Amino acid sequence: MAEAPGAPAHIAIIMDGNGRWATRRGLSRSEGHRAGTRTARAIVTRCRELGVRHLTLYTFSRENWSRPKDEVGLIFDLLVEYMRGELSNLLEQDIRLKVLGELDGLPFVVRQALTHVMDKTVNCRSMTLNLALNYSGREEILRACRRLVAKGAAPEAITEEAFAAELYTAGQPDPDLIIRTSGELRLSNYLLFQAAYAEFYFTETLWPDFDAAELERALADYQSRQRRFGKTGAQLQPE
Ligand code: FPP
């Protein structure tokens, strides 16, 4: 499969709408999350084929702990199932798994399944798949501050680069494109520091219905935009 020219180096997705997708079909929310997991699997593969080097999926926010216990349990069960079922595919596609978020706060079996896949894929280079899990953008920023203080960093040494090196995404480029499905127009505590110059793509499509065609529409939209990074349009014209 040919790589898309000008594909964003890093796409971050807020996978929203599993519950509504299920309710509209008279199914349980669990069925929505199951369908959402199938979509995640397909989108990972498609991004890899298109030459996207970093893909971040918002899988479980710190705020998601307030959902009913059964639903939280089901999301973790799906995650473990995904880890067990996908390892060989990730290796075959040369995809490295990373977790953004507080691993220690996750149930032992989930941690164990994630750690196993992270260890096995540590040398994979074609794409990095970040799962944001037990993640909060504000907490990530506070954590970076605490880490710098603990290191005894001098105030003048706290540059954007030094700060970024203490985030969960250390060593990875900022997201170029952030996609949110299901018509919600919020960032929901996602990659707050890293999103500074990201382009946004919002779609009414519910996550389980987000397919390769919709991904390609998002990429075409992204490629039609002029990213200015604070400069004027004229400054960006070649001399
Ligand atoms: C949002 O739908 C989705 C989530 C809270 C995250 C759960 C994501 C999955 C199960 C996909 C799993 C992905 C992997 C990689 C295993 P929602 O419940 O907020 O939908 P609603 O707003 O319609 O209720």
C-alpha cells in the first residue's frame, strides 16, 4: 500500500460515540465499545499503511473512572483482549506500543498485558501506537513540573524542550492532527501541552463507523490547510 504524500507524522484521535452508536441500534454500551475496538484495530493498520509514524488513541481518561463499574471493567477486558490478540499483528506491522498515562493506577492484569506488548514491540520502528490510558493532560503537565523540580532544574533550564522531555510523549513529535468523532467539539484534557499547533478535524461520525474513507477525508482536509505556526501567510511563501 502506497504511503500518502504529506501524511501527518502524528495523528491523535479522541474515539467518541461508542455508547450512542450502540443505543441507536438497541444494543448495550458494551457492544458499542466492542465495535469501537474493531474500528481501532482497522485504523491502526490503515495509519501504518499511510505512513503515519505516531498514532495516539484516547482510550481511557482519568475522568472515565467515574463511569459505572461494569463499563470500566468491560473497557479493561477489551483492552486485555486487544493486547493478547494484536501482539502478532503489531510485530508483523513493526508497530511499537507505548502507554501515555499512569500505568500504576491500572488493574494488575491490564498492566501486565500492556507491559508484555510494550516489551515485545520495543524494537519496532515503523509506527508508534500510543494508548492514552488513565490519562489526564493537566496531570501530565503537573507531573512534568514535579519531575523537573525533583531533578533540581534551574528556572532558566526549564525550556519548552526540557519540559517536553518530561511528558509521556518524550521523544515523539507533537500531534499534527487531532481528530474527534461523534460531533463533540472539546479537547477533554487531551494532550494539552502537545496540542499547541495541532490542526483539528471534527466529524459527526460515531467512532465505530469511522472507517478508512473517513480517515482519508480527514487527511485530505488536513493537507488542504496552511499551517502557519504563528507566522503570516506571506512569511510562509517561498522567496
Ligand atoms: C467513547 O465512547 C469511548 C471510550 C470511553 C473509550 C473506549 C474505547 C474503546 C473501547 C476502543 C478501544 C480501543 C482499544 C485500542 C482497545 P463513549 O462511551 O464516550 O460514547 P458516548 O459518548 O456515545 O457515550
